Amino acid sequence: MSMRGRLATVLGLFLVAVGLIVWSVAAFLTPGTPGGVMDFTKTQAAGQPVNITVQTVGAIGFGAHPTWVSYLVKDPATGKFVQDTTWKLPANTKINMTVLQYDSGSPLRNQEWGQVEGTTNGKATLNGTSYSVYNSNTGNGVAHTFAVPGLGVSVPLVGNSANATLCGAAPCGTSSPHNTIKFSFRTSSAGSYPWQCFVPCGLGYLYGNGGPMSTQNYMGGFLEVVR
Ligand SMILES: [Cu+2]
């Protein structure tokens, strides 16, 4: 092979290597495409509790609706936050939820949503401090709720100060201002249980209930409970 031919081969292989590196870094940084089912039954030993970590963000920052509020869930297999709100869970199992809440809050239209319901002991913790009700007319108000009506679960997710520099695009890193809310609940028998946020956070839509509030993979989804 001529010198020029060898150089061309080396250069070609080098470009392929660079291309692969760029592709894998981009794949790692880009959140998953919404629409899948996050399966928590594979990563959990039989009879053991399931740990779910989610984040709530003020603006998803990518996809068809980058300005919409959204939930993201941490893939237990890869550790990446993805925009999937359908979660496959085992029946009659304790679920330990950790919510990293990155959005600002406001007073609730219905103070009932400030009540923690359906969790273990009827309580949740906010940055380590236990609470059973949150008065949204104080502090930074409430940003979203996590509620599973079929299981009687409802938890207010306390907001961050609107004056803080909030995370602008998901997935958010823990260096951005956030509240950590933890609680546990139990799944019951097999079935499809809708879950959703009840704060009308669909800004710019009729009564705040359109847009992200009524679109799968943003402010609601399903617990697909299997035996
Ligand atoms: Cu919401």
C-alpha cells in the first residue's frame, strides 16, 4: 500500500473512532425517548421494596414541548433520568419514592392537596424533616403533587424559591436548587393505576389543566402493577 493509501486508511479509522466517541457521549447525555415502560420488576429481588427516584422540572428542555413541566424517572438499570411515566411494579409491595423537585411553587387552589395521604404513617419527609400537611400559603408554596387516586396516595411537592436560579432543562443535576421529598406506599393487587399531578400546572392552557397536565409522560402516567 502506498504511503498515501496508508495515511488515508489511518485517517479513515481515526474519523470512525472520533465518530463513535461523539455518538456514545451524545447518547449518554441525551435523555431517552418518551413512550416506554420503566420496568421495576426486573431489578428488584422478590418480596423486596422497590426504590423509585423521580425528578419534577419546570421545563423539560427537549422534545416536542421543551417549555412544558414534566416528571422524569431514573432508570434503575442505567441511572439515567428518562421521560417515561408508565412504571411496571410488583403487586403488594412497598414502594420507596424519592422526588427531586426542581420547580418553583405557588399557593394551592385547593388546600386539600397540601395533605399527605395514603403513605406509610400518612407522612413524607421534606429535606429530611417529616410532614403530614404543607401550608402552601407559606414559604415557596407547592409546585406539583404526586397522586395515585386508586391507592389513596397524594403528596404535595414543595416548591423552590422563584428568585433562585432554577434548573432550565432536564435532566437536572443535584447542584441546581431542589427539594428532596421522600415517602413510601404499598401497591395492591394487579391492575393499571393512573397517577398524576393535581396542581393545574399546565401554564397557558385552559384552567391550567391542558398541555402537560393531560399528556402522557409529562404530569401523569400509569402504575402497571403485575403479580
Ligand atoms: Cu404538576
